[in-house]
Amino acid sequence: MHYSNKEIKEFTEADTIAELPNKVSTINNFEKLQDVEIPNHQKDMIYSDDLVHRKFLDYGFWEKIPYFKNVSKEEFMDTKYQNQNSATKVDHLDELLEDLVSQEFLNDVRKGMEQTPMNLRLSPYILSLINWDDPYNDPLRIQFIPVASTSLEDHPKLSLDSLHEQADSPTSGLVHRYFDKALFLPLDVCPVYCRFCTRSYAIGSDTDLVTKYSFKPVPKKWNEAFAYIASRPEIEDIVVSGGDAYMLTPARLKQIGELLLDIPHVRRIRFATKGPAVMPMKILVDKEWTKAIIDIVELGRKMGKEVVIHTHFNSPNEITAITNEAMTYLFKQGVTVRNQSVLIRGVNDNVEDMTHLIRKLSYMNVQPYYVYQHDMVKGVEALRTKVADSVELELAVRGITAGFNTPLFVTDAPGGGGKRDLHSYDYYNQTTGISVYRSPSVDEDKVYLYFDPIDLLPEEGQKLWQDRNKHQEMIQEALIKSGNKELNPAI
């Protein structure tokens, strides 16, 4: 199929030129090509559906929720409004949804909350993006709101702190696992709470299941972490997480950034935040907070050091015109933003949704960086996927775009092994669901085991896990066949 110059001009202007900031000069330059004969196409022409990643849900999407129907753009964009109207209890959820869902669904949520290690906290932004006509299958509901009817029994090898962060913590709020990197956790609150949080042992307030280990934002306590970092000349890279850096005041944000930059051997700082995915308007309207981030980035650049934002989009459904505007603003200010996704069953574990997410992020100049195999977190077994399926997904998405915008699929090896390429296991048994990883740079005397969710195993494997006497036998067999029987499993 061939298109005329005019048709190509109209198509390109509709999808590209209209979104460029310098329209006049771009169009004038572009028009110089209109009389050039187009070479024969070697590929089939694409259609608008192939460019769906360039389309963004426009302002006003929140009006479909009766509670927000008369909320103006200015009010909805106010972060105070977002925080004050966030749903933190099922009763509050009922009020906000105003009969959009059945009582049976809300009862299902109540029972689900009794079984989860995480609190409920949902911004109006996220609430407005959920498809309440089909909440059970909505990718955002799956991430943030538990329901008892889909819950599964935890794998017997799960633990609350599956990554053993506390074992590598020299002082409260600091994890030093890798040779040259440390994780600083200055607070334990987030703008929303994800069901699958790997720090469900600490984040948010206590639940029916968990009494939390607390990282309170106490600057005097932070000094112990800073002193430790300053005393370790090998540490060049700091991740500031929590909790969520979005919840730090501008003054605290600058305090942390400036102090870390003043430590001579610290060369890189990453501020980790889910915020752009769940409350992107903060970047546009909370000018003091955004300026604090930009100032730290610019200060680092003047010092020859890198300061970036690492964020966390899991579904293209989280992304709207507000997101695009916020990410474009940061890009224009010279702020690098990278994304780390978690692979979640029913959210992004298929080629279509993962491809859409990667391309949409790339289009906003957010670099897709990591896709994590779901951590072995308690209370969310129904969200995990098999390693085999994740490897196949990685194969499918590699090549859909440039390599620097193709995320690396990894598993954060349970027991403290750190990040491993997902397919780099020494052994993997798809019947028992046991994969064996080594991490010599972390501990050359240990092996790290990941366990697929039992419900996705073949019938033979499910029966083996039903017999507790077989558990150690299966693990020992995996160690022998991996060639690592002399190493100690980190579980």
C-alpha cells in the first residue's frame, strides 16, 4: 500500500508535529520534503492503532466518577485535594464510588484487607482510572485493592522480608549489599500503597497480619546513615527510597541531596518514587518540591555527579495527559527519569500490555530500565508469575524498540542475592518451579532460590508441594542438578 505525500504529511502532523513545541519552524522545514518522490516501502504501512502509545487520556477523565463529577481541573490538580481525598478505608472507598460497585465487591475487599500486609491508600487520580464496570479484571485495581475471592495460599517458602534487607542493614534506614551502592530509607510512607510492596514489613501502619518495622523521617537518625556512608569510600551510588521520596518536604529533599553530594566519593544519587504514576500533578503544581529536585540535579551536574529519578509505572493505564505533561516538563529541565516495573499477573504479563507500556514510557522520555520478577511477598501469591513465562515475555519484547529503551528483566534473588538477569539461572525445573541463581559479587558461598507460584505448576508439581516431606528433597535435587550442592542456600 502506498500513500501520497499529502496523506503522509497529514498522518505525520496528526501524530507527531502537533505535539512538538516549535511548530512553525518544524512544519516549514518539513514542507520542503513534500515534493520529494517517496522510495518504495519495504514494510507494510502502519495504522493509527499501531501508534496508540502516542495517545494520552485527556483531562476530565475523573468526571465519570460521581464523587468527582463537579471537581474542576484546578481542584483535581491540587496535591492537597489528592491527599485529602485518598481512600484509606473500605468505608471511604464505598463513599467515593457511590454505588459504582456492588456491595458484594466491597465485602470482598473488606475480607481481602484482613489478609493483606499492606494498608489501603488510593489517590483520586488512580481511583478515576480504574474501570469500575469490571473491577476484578482492571490492572490498577489488581495492584492496589485486594479481594479475598482471588487470594491464594502463600508459597511455603515465602518470608515477609524475602530480600533479607534487614540482614544487610548497618543502621536503621540503610541497606548496604552491593560493593559500591547503598539504599537509604528515610521514611516509611507513600502516596499510595501497592499490594505487592517488597517492604511490606515496614511500609505504612500496622495491619491485622503485620506489626511494621518503622523508618520514621527523623533527621537526627538519618545522620547515622550519612556517617556510615561517609566512612565507606567504596560507596559511590545511593538510592533514596523508603517509603517514597515524593512524601519528603522540599527542605528535607534538599537536605538529603545536598548532604549526599557533599560526600566526596558519592557519585550517583537515585530518588525512587511511585509518585509520577499515581499523582503526576505534583510535579506540575507543587513548584517548590519540583524545584528542589531540579536544584539537586543541577547541583550534582555542576559537581560532575549524576542525580536522577527512578519511578514505577506498571501499566499503560496509569498514564494520562497529566503524566505526559509532567514527564515532558522534567525532561525539559534536564532531569533524567528511569522506570522500574514489577511483573504482575493480570497487569502486564502479556506481550501487548508490556509493549504498550515500554513504548509509551519511551515516548515520554522515561527510560524503561528494569522489569522485576515479582518478589516473594506474603499475601499476594495470585499476583506472581512463573519464571518460564517471564522469560518468554522478555524474548517477545526484545527488539520492539531501541535497546536503550528495552528494559532488563531481572529477579531480585530471594535471600539477599541482589539483581540477577532473569534467564541467568544455573538450573530451573518447571515441574517444581524451583530456579537456582548464584551471585558471586554478593556472596560466592551461597545460592539463591526462586519458587514459582504453586497454582501455575503442572499437576505433578502441585502434588509434590502438597507433601511437606518432599520440600527439602526438591530443593536438594535442584542444588545437585545446578552443580552447586556444596553451596549454602540463602533461605
